[in-house]
Amino acid sequence: MASRNPILRLLIGIAVIPALLRWLLGQRIWAVAALTWRAAFRFRLFWVLTILLLGSVVVLPLLIRDDGTARGFIQIMLTYTLSVITALLGFSTLWLACGTLARDIEDSSMQMVVVKPIGRWQIWLGKFIGIMMLNAVLLALSGLSVYALLQWRAKQLDPRERVILRNEIFVARAALKEPLPDIEGTVNIALQKVMRETPLTPQQQEETRRLLRADISSRHQDVPPNHLRRWTIELGLLRHTLRDTPMFLRVKFHTAQTNNAGTYLGLWNIGPPDSPQVRSVPQSLAADTFHEIEIPPNLFDASGKLTIDFENRNNSALSFPLDEGLEVLYREGGFGLNFIRGLGIVYCWLALLTALGLASASLLSFPVAAFCSISLLLVCLSGGTLSTVVSEGTVTGLDHETGAGGGTVVDLVLLPFFKALLGLVKLVQEVSPIESLSTGRSITWSQLGGAFAKIVLLLGGIISLVGILFFTRRELATTQSQS
Amino acid sequence: MKTAIDTTPAPARRDPQSAEAVVVVRGLSKVFKDFWGRSKARAVDGVDFEVRKGEVFGLLGPNGSGKSTTVKMLLGLLHPTRGHIEVFGKSPRHVATKSRIGYLPEESYLYRYLNSHETLDFFGNLFHLPPGDRRQRTEQLLDMVGLTQTRTRAVGEFSKGMQRRIGLAQALINDPDLVILDEPTAGLDPIGCREVKDLILALARRGKTVILSSHLLSDVEDVCDRVVIYYGGRIQAMGTLKELLSNRDAVRITTPPLSKEKMQQVLELIRADVAEDRIKIDNPTQNLESYFLDVVARARSADAQTSGAQSGGQVAAYLRGSESDAPAATARILDRLTLPAAREPDPVPVAAAEPAVDRSRLESLAKPAEPAAAPVAPASTPERPTAVDLSEANTKLSSLLNKPKE
């Protein structure tokens, strides 16, 4: 039967979407959205972007230098292609969002629309939805091509490597960690103990607190030479579902003293302590990068406790960061759905950029709006610089020898702005879909929902409200009103 | 100044005093400011006027006198610096009221990448018209403005006149109660100008209110009931055309050529009361517009080809009223009859075969104390339409518009 044909069903599904949207949005908003969409085709923007996106998906893997392993290649390919797609779509979205509204205002065609019985908020929303429809199609097309390319590449590998890929990249894995220790609580208790013995001035208190914090953190993180560090991971109810399933240890450490070999020897003992089940895995690993070690099935005890011991067999101390030093990864779902959720988060980012572009075009002329919003995007993308500025407390930079600097008028103005920006950037980048996908980490539905709520509804909503307010109050006929 | 015996069919106009006010403007001022809030230009300065239902109201003035600024404030595109505007009793920015307004701006502000069909469909959507209505009105409007042949060409490729036509079509897609036309005939050829003016008259006959902004005096004179004249942002004169233009100190009589003796007799009679230097005799000339239309109509009947916009068809059916609506049907018949009549050379000479009309006109004109006492039926005004009249009128219209309608 025809209705059982999946391609036909897909086509019917695609045809139903515009009808459904039209019904949901109403005739007027839909008309503006469809007009925006049509403009993208008539100005050939859609085709140029499609060619650019598909071109980058095909060409980039040819230019990539990898570590020689299939896993490394696929990982880098995934990271690069998704990053390029996100960047291209991000900039084109901003450009288009600024252009579609500002140009309409500048060439006066907006005058013809606002004199019709359509609220300005509806015009604004129509533009937003038109751009997001375009983004949905472009993101789906490029996502699909990345996915197809990955599958095609994977098929050419030998079966052993394919198993590795299936276990480590083409998978959605969740992570379990040791609960974070209450460092601040411990620091407070220690500080009070010190202050009972010696009264401290407020400045001394701060300094002491800083030193205590460093000391206590390092006690949790550092493994001195020939010492053992034990992690205990509680699986809880997962012990039932994870029976007979291999897991992965994902580790990363730093070292203060580098050795000639560049790798550091350690012995991992995994399994219930003092039981014959314990598996010893000697590993020589490089510092400052992530490594994955397979954990054979069923090494946790009856209560779901998994014990991992690490013996430092080097002459220097190794430091496992508290947040990402050691995680146990387990399979939670398939790669396909995870990939879609990852693209979903990228789509949330694009929604935010659309709102930003439209809001700036509601107030400014096209070149100014495009310049301002793209500059803002570039500043936000250089998150490292932002956090340096905020942590140093100055834009102009500290003199690292004297510790002097800061306190200028520029700092007074820019620091609060940068702090706010950094806060926003952290909020937006809370879940990093590209990194998660390239490391086979699970992006959960709740993470996607959270990203939608925070990025689209909260941030995008605030920006949209401001944009709509400006657009509603703007006089649209000032350019040629002198006759 | 001369008083002509007015034989142009006067539309069945309304009594402006008793009709409800559609637009009320009180103390309206607009000052354009620069980025720093300093006054740059005072475009409109303390303007008051009212436009009543069914009127054709003209905003007349030279370029830069504040007409378009006033229009844009009426539409909510600019905000008044001072003063008060009501359109249908609401603020100009009230969204629902806009469904009763049609607007043609002074230039084509349409989306250049849409074709004429898509343009009308888009604006029809904004008026929440159901698909059937949208399709039907789009077809009728395209036919009316003569763009059926170019429906798939992008509006951006249109000539200025064609853009004007599609602009006019979009202004009428919602069958508006108030039509605001900013320089509607700018860029149109004389035929297009005539068609636009006929359309305005047809709209007025259906009780629609029309606000027309123009610096072309003939546009305003041909169609407006009442005008305001702007200069420097202020209203310099306001009133009905009759009030503003009629000259009660002179009389003009138009007749077919008379014999020399008859002429002498008439002049003798007049010379008895009026000094010789105050009498002026000449041949009435038709204006260039009428002459041009005549020439083109003759060329059309010889089936000349053109690659530009076609001359428009009939006023779209929905603008003339529905088929089943009896009063509207009468209005439609009137439209058909008056459209070709408006193309007649103007003024039409008084027909010698109807002396009764002549006499009554002469009597009324001979009494300057009560000039407008009795409404005088124009000599060429058609009788109540009969079936024969109708078919004749249709033939005339078809030949003018080069659209045989057998």
C-alpha cells in the first residue's frame, strides 16, 4: 500500500508541517513567515548557504589532520563539521535577521505591511518564524549529510575499529561521578579553627581562605608518587540495567613535573577491593588530555558500588581535577537520537541569534545592526578572553610581576558588561552539543528542554520583547516623510 | 473667470454635513528632529480638518508642503508631535481599524521579488481573507488594473506606471471603507490617470471615503468634493470646490455654431446691459486630456498592439457590490453609464434639440442672486437607464478599453 511507503509518509509529513504551522500561527503571522522564506529563495541565499554548508561537510574531512586512529579521525571530523555548520549558520542567521527587518524598513516596504490589520508583534514574530524555518531546513540538511558521511566512513573501517566507534562515539553515554566534596564547608571549618588560635584582619582572612581552599582542593585532587587514590561510584538502581554491560572510565590528569616520555604510568584496579574480581589495568597515559579505559562488565558489588583505585607509579604527583578528572561512562541510548538532540541545542542557539539580529534591526539601520550583533557574537565566542578579563578585574591587563593594573574608567564601564556577558555565555553554553557528540556523551531530553527554556524562552524571550517594543514604537516613515 | 454650464455628470454625491466623520484631525503638528532631539523641520503645523463618510477629500499642495506627512500620520506611520487624530473613531495605530483602510503610497513600496499575483495574495492574507475570496479578488483586481498578462513578472521589473497599478490594486483588496491615495496618478499615462479618477468616482458612489493627496490640480479638480490646500505645513484654504472656484461675476454660454445674424442679435441683447470690453467671445477648446483620450480610443479601435500594461478592465466586481444586491446593482449600472460619459470631450455643448433644458439653465444663470437654487439636470445626463442604453454604454466602454464584451 502506498501509505506504507516510508518515503511517501515522510513527504506527507513534510507537507503537513506548513499546514500545521499555518493553523497554529494564524494567517497573518504565517503570511509574513512565508514571505521571509520566499525572500531567502528569491535572493538565492538559501542555495548559497546550502552549497556552503554541504561543501564544508564534504571538503573539511579531506583537510583534517588526525591522530591516526579511526576514532580520532571520526571525533575530529564530527567536531569540525558541526562547528563549521554552527558558525556558518550562526553568522548567516544574524545577517539575515538584521537584513530582513532593517531592509524592509529602509526600502519602505514595511510601511505597506504595518498599515494592514496586523500587529507589529505579529510581523516581528512572522519574521522570526520565517528565519527559523529556513534554519530548520538548512540545519536538517547539513546534519543529515554529516550523519550520512559518518556512517559511510565507518562502514569502510575494519570490524574491530567499528566496535570501538560503536562503543565510544556512535553512542549516547551518560556519566557517573563521585559526589563533589564540600570544599567551602571544609575551608570554613578550617578557617574558624585558625582564627580561634590567631585573630586575623579581614585581608588576612581572605588570604588564609584562599590558601586553605588551594590546600584542601589539592588534597582531593592530587595523587603523590607511589600513593593510591580511591574513587567510589554509586550506581544505585542502574546496577540492574548495567548488568553484563561494559562501561568506560574517562580520565584526565595534570602534572606539575613533566617527564621525558610524556606519558605517566599508573595502575588501575577496578572492582570490589580485596576480592578476586578486581581487574588490574596498567596504563601509561599522557597528561592534560582525556583517556578512556574499558571496564569489563559486572565489576560492581551487590549494592551497586563500583570501586576504582589508582596507584601513581611516577616520580611526580598527578592531579585529577574534581569536575572532570574521573567519570564512569555507560551506554544510555543510540547515537541517532542523541545527534538530533545535539542539533536541537544548536537550533536553540540559532533562535537566540535570530532574536538578537531582529532586535538590533528593530532599532538600528542594517549595516549598524549587522555590525553590532556580529561583534557581540564574536566577543561572546571569545569566552576565554572574557573570563580572563573578569577574573583579573581589568580590561587593560594586569602587570603580572607587580600585580598592578585595573581600576581605570574603561574597567568601570566594561567590567560589569563583560561580567554580564560571561554569565550569559555560560548559560548558553551550559550544554556543549558538539563536544558531547564527538565524545559519545549523552545529551538528555531534559538537557535539551533546559536549553530550550533558558536559551529560547528566557534569553530569547527577553531579547524579543525588547526588539518588539522598539519596533512597535518606531516611526517607520521618517526617511521620506518630507514631501 | 467664467462660469460654465456644467455638463460633466456629477456623481450622486452625499451631504457632507450630515454624514459621520471618518477622519478627525485637530491641532495636528509634526516636527522632525535629529538624533540629538533638535528640531530639524516643522512639516505640519496646527492642522485641523474632518473628512466625512462618502467624501472625496483632496489634500492639495506643492512638494514638501506636508501632505504626505499628514497622510502618514493618518496611517500611524508617523507619530504626531502635537494634536489629535481619529480614524473611524480610533487612534491611527489601532490594528483592527486598519482592515477598513486601503493605502496607496506615493511610490511603490511593494516587495520587488514578488510578482503581482503573489503581492495581492500576500496582502489578502494580511486582511485575513479566505482563499476563495483572495483568489477571486486577485483576479478581478489584476483585470481591473490591466496586469493580467504580467502576473508572473516580479514587481521590481515593472515600469513606474505598472507599479502604480499594482499598488492601486493592493490598496483595494480589502474593499476598504476609507481609501487613502498619495499621488495616485504619478507616473501613469493619461489613460491610466483617467481610469484612476473614474475608479475614485466609482468608489465614492458606493459610499466609500477617499482621501487624495496630490500636487496635480487636475486630479483634485476632477474628483474631489472638498479640498484643503497646504503650504508650508499649514492649511491655506479649505472648502468645497464649488465654494473655492465658482466666480459669480461672470457667465459663459456654450452653443453650437450660430449664424452671423443670430450672433449679432444675441450680442446686441447683451450689449444693451454690459459694456463692450467686458464681453469675450471664443471657441470652446477641449482640454488636452480629453483630446488625448479620444485619439487613443480611435487608435485602439484600429487594434494597435502594445507591450506595456493593458488598459484596465471594469472596476472589480466586489468593489461595485454583489450581484444579488439590488441597490448595488443600480450603482453598477450607473458606473457603466458614467464611465464612458466621463471620457466625453468636456464641456459638452448644449444640445440644440433640447431647448427646454437650455431655457431653464439660462433662466437660472440670469438670476445671479439665486445661482444654485434649483439643481439643474445637465443636458447630456442620461435618462433612467433602459436595456438599450445599457448595451450602448457597454459597447462604448468596451471600445474605449479595447475589451470587446459580447
